[in-house]
Amino acid sequence: MPLTRSLADATVVLTGASSGIGTATAYALARRGTAVVLAARSEVALEEVAVRCRELGGRALVAPTDVTDPAAVERLAARAVDEFGRIDGWVNNAAVAVVGLFDEIPMAEFRRVLEVNLLGAAYGMRAALPRLSAAGGGVLVNNASVLAEVAMPYQSAYNVTKHGVRGLADTVRQEMRLTDRRHVSICTVLPATIDTPFYRHAANHSGRELLPLPPVYPPEVVAETIVRLLRRPRREAYAGGAARLIGLQWRLAPALAERVLGWYAHRAQFGPAPHPDGPGNVFAADAAARADGGWQGRRRQLVRMSAAFGLAAAGTAVGTVAAMSRRARTDR
């Protein structure tokens, strides 16, 4: 079910609110008068986001939180209820990444990505569900990625966590239905590549600068998708047309799509400039209250690349039908 109140009367908790999609979503909700509870590791950045939320007409509570600490996430939920009386929506958005070959990534960083992205979402769900029920119903949104459905080289830890977040949401949704708790909706967002600071903040062991994989969409695309899910919940929603096309290719011909996406990602996600090995923001906060990552130049490739993805999807479909026809003839 959707929110039991209008967005203007609702309280929504946002993790990872200090930059990127979290910041964009906070602003989108604030414009609608929502009370937003802003959670992330960087208190300074959260304060800046809160000021802007209030300027846009919303109410804002700053709640510095490390989502890898279940007790801290419980305190986040309790603070939201103490301040605003209830929680109507919860958005699990906090995420970090480490880039490099699987067997060259430091295992401490690999583990930390799992703790933030997957366990952080699990802790958020555990804290949110009883509060959403106590409010008479509500919506929980997990921000995953199209990489929850497909996979990309050099992003093993991130791929694992996003597949896990999607599976966790599917499982808990089933359990809520079976235990007659349908008044709480659980949704998953699958964004395409988004223009955020994420790529500059990622731990990097590739030796080269990390670039967003075109086509690149503005963070507001995801923010508005999350707002729509709060109003009209769905199991899953893509954000950015390329995500839907990539997912379609993967379902139609997974082996071929895996090869094509691997080839494309190998060539497009790294720039020519060398990059020193480093942990990025995996262990230490590094946010600047900025929604976009300054990748507008790669955004301009969106139309051309979307057309290319469309042709690739059509080619994949044709190849799949041809393969099925050959198989049918062989079976005869």
C-alpha cells in the first residue's frame, strides 16, 4: 500500500543523504513539504543538505549514522519517531564501492562494501519495518542498481551487494505477505548510471581513473522514481531507460549480454589518466552535500548510447529467437 498520508504530512528517513542520489531525493521530498530525516556519516554535509531542504519548504532532522552499526541504525529510527512522531517511509540508499580485479582488491575493503551496502540495508529494514507498521503502514525503498540484475567487471563487491539487496527485498516482501502485513510495501529501485560523486569516491585498485559508464542520467531521475514509489509502490522500478534495456538483454540472452556488457564496461568505465591505489570513502566519510558528480560531459552521450542500447537489445532479441528456432528444428 502507498503512504497513508500525503507527502506534505509524511516523515521519510533517508540513508546516504549527504551526497548523490540521497541528496537529490531529500530535495525532491522537501519541495513537497516532507519531513526528511537525513542520515550519513558526514555531519557537516548533512547540515548543508538540511539547510537547503528547509529553504525548499521541507522539515529536516540531521542524524549522523554509520549504517554498518545496527545499534546506530536503531537509534536513527528512534530519533525520527521522537522528532516527528512516526516514520511513514524509509529509503535505504547508503552505498560505497571498490573497483579492481576481484583477486587484487584488499579483502578488508571488499568486506566493508558488503557491510555498508548489504548489511546496512538489512539493518535499515529491521529498524524500519516495526516503525512503519506502528504508523499504520508505509513504504520501504531499497536503492539497488541495474547491477542487481546484471553484472559488470571490476565491480565484484558492488555487484554482490546489489544482487543481495534485491534478493533480500524479494524475500521479506514474501514474508510480509504471508504473515498478513501487507500494509507495508517493499520496493527496489534499479538505476542506470547516475551522475553523482560516487565514481570519484570509490576505492580504486585499477590503476586508472574511474568514469561513469554512458549513458549517464542526472540524480533527479532516481529521486523522482523514489518519490513515485512512495506514492504508488511497485515491486521494482527502473530509473533511466538504459537500465531497462540492459535488463531486457540480460533476460533474453544472458550469455551474450554478459559478453557484450563486459566488453563495453572494460573499455568505457576507465579514463586514460593514471590513478593511485586507495580506499576512497570506503572507511572514511568524504561527502560535500552535492547531488551531481560533474559528469555532464558524459551525460551528453546519453541519446547516442541509448540508441545503441536499443539496437543491441533488438539484436539480442533477434539472436534469441533465431537460437530458439534452430533448437526447435534440431529437436524435431
